[in-house]
Amino acid sequence: MTSGTKDYATITSGVNKGIAGLCETDVNKTVTNFNAMAKGALEDGALSKKTKELIALAIGASKQCDACIGFHTKTLKRLGATDGEVSEALGMVVYMGGGPGLMYAADAWTAWQALKDD
């Protein structure tokens, strides 16, 4: 699937519905604990929350996780990330991941462009 055909808003909405469904099962405690871990990991510390989200976007792109790309681009928009910050983080994906990294960095950039002005 090419980046031009991915609808990251739909992808993240679908994942949110799936997570809500999981929360209605015995896995609720696991999901709750995962959310608590995420909250703790993303708090401002030596690194700002925005820097941590840039790292998360880069990891999501390098791991080829469409939902990760969608969620982290939405958060980066809310945190006021710039095109320069996002593109430099994605440049690290290309550097560390070679060709496959470039393909998903391109997808993450497309998601950023599509979602940043929503």
C-alpha cells in the first residue's frame, strides 16, 4: 500500500475502537497498565514531551506501524511540532533504516502533512 492511499485518521480511529473492545475483556488491566506506562514515559523530564513524541514517531516509522505514525503525528501537531522537527526526526529513520526506513519515513511525512492541519 502506498502512502497516498493510507487514511491515518481512519487507521487511528479503528485502532481506538479495537482498544475500547479490548478494554471490555480480561485484557483491560493490561491495556490500563500500558496506558499508565505510556503516560509515565511521555512526561517532561530531561527530554521534553515533544522530543519524546518525535522519537516515538521515528520508532513507529522504523517499525512500520501505521497506527503509531497516526497517533504520534496527531500528538506532535497538538504539541506544536514544526515541519523541520518532524522531517529531521524522520531523517534519522532513513539514516538508521536504509531503504525500508525511507519508505516508512515517507509514509510518516505524508501522515504529518495530512493530519497537522486537521
